[in-house]
Amino acid sequence: MGITKSEFFTDKQNSIAQLTKAFGHPARIAIIEHLLKVDTCICGELVDELPLAQPTISQHLKELKNAGIIKGNITGNAICYCIDEKAIDKIQNYFSSISTRLNNKKNKCC
Amino acid sequence: MGITKSEFFTDKQNSIAQLTKAFGHPARIAIIEHLLKVDTCICGELVDELPLAQPTISQHLKELKNAGIIKGNITGNAICYCIDEKAIDKIQNYFSSISTRLNNKKNKCC
DNA sequence: TTTCTTTATCGTAATATTGCAATATACAAT
DNA sequence: ATTGTATATTGCAATATTACGATAAAGAAA
């Protein structure tokens, strides 16, 4: 099928899945890491940095934006994309809570 | 195309992308959360818990296993799947480092 | 041995994702 | 107004993912 049965899962589960899915491509990881490296980021830089064509990069930026991981400001005819800290906090808190819950488990079976 | 150009990215980028991608489906998030809730987990429980058919769940378990997020022990004719803490640590450390690097940025443009 | 239970695999259909060339858009510069 | 620069969108081909029915495999129970 290819379609995901989102309607059967909780909002939180869908929301975390959407966030992690958006991170689930090396190009998008590379974009995030480039955004961390520079203080101001424009798409044009990424075209030189990544081994992908400009439309492909634009598409990856769109997905990161849809997932709320980055946000973009139009400045003249360039665009300044930045990481949205809220998304990072959310995902970090989630994995941090998993880690805590794991450590609290008594009967580790494996 | 549908194929990912992994060969052009670093091992670490690919590795993080693989981990996050495996988390990027609500059913797999639900599986992880169920594994956290109970101390011992078998696939049969999941079939009752999740709104998906058994082959589909088996497939999701396989992907989590391939990504190193869970590991399975055969016990009789059942299988005990558990979360692999190393994977959680890895992903948690990654997002934690992103968070730190974000906070250290001076020129926030957005 | 036969049957039941549990999990995996195969095959297949439907949909999603990835990637890019071509093109559009929109502002800047001349 | 024309040209150049930066980014987005469209359209398409190739591949991946999701889901499930049917079936296989393998140990447990009878």
C-alpha cells in the first residue's frame, strides 16, 4: 500500500513519528549539520555543499519545514533557513524520557 | 527515483538517518512504547495491541531490528523483543549535542 | 504423530519517496 | 525594461514503503 494508518495511533505518536521521519534522510541530516555550522544559512550554499541538484535540496528543505524542524525568513531574494529549537527540544525530551524509562526497568529480559 | 544517495554522505550522517528513519512510523513508535510499558514483550501481544495485521507488525519489528533499535531472544516458540539501549543512547546523544550547539550560536538569524 | 500456537516470509497491490530537468517566480541590479 | 540570481514548483521515472492474505517454519501440547 505505502499509506500509513495514522488514524489508529495517538497524536503524540504521529507527531514524534513525523519528526523522526523528517530526520530520516542523510541529506536532511547534512542540512541540519550545515545549519549548525554557519550562523546564517541560505539554500544556495547547500547547493554547493551537498551532492544533490537544487530542486532536490529545495524539496528536502520543504520537508524539514513541514515537520517544523526549520523555519525560513525571506531576506531580499535569498532565504534564511534556521533550525527551530522547539522541534529539537521536543525530540530530545522524547528520547531522554525513553532513556529514563529504560533505566527504571527492573526485569530486563535481554 | 526513490533511491537514496547514501554514498555521498558521511557514515555518521547515514547512521543517524537510518536510526531516525526507523523511528519514523507511528506503529514503530507504538511498538517502542509498548516495549517500555511491559518488561517482557512478545510479538503476539502487539498483534492485540496494534491495529495492524500480524505480518505487518512482523515487518515493522524487522526494521527496528535492522536499525539496531530492538533485539530479539528466542524463548521456546515465542520471541522476546527488547529495546537496545545503545541505540537510544546514540540518538539521545546526537540530539543533545545539536541542542548544545544551538544554544552556543550567537548570531541567531531567525 | 497430529494439532495448535507463534512468528517469519512470500507475493502483490497501493501509495510514498527520491531525484532531476525544465520551468516558473520573484526580487536585485543594471 | 532587461538581465541575473536565488529559490520553488511541476512533471516524471525509478525505487522504497506500507499493508495484508496466504503460507511456511518451528517448537509446544495433546
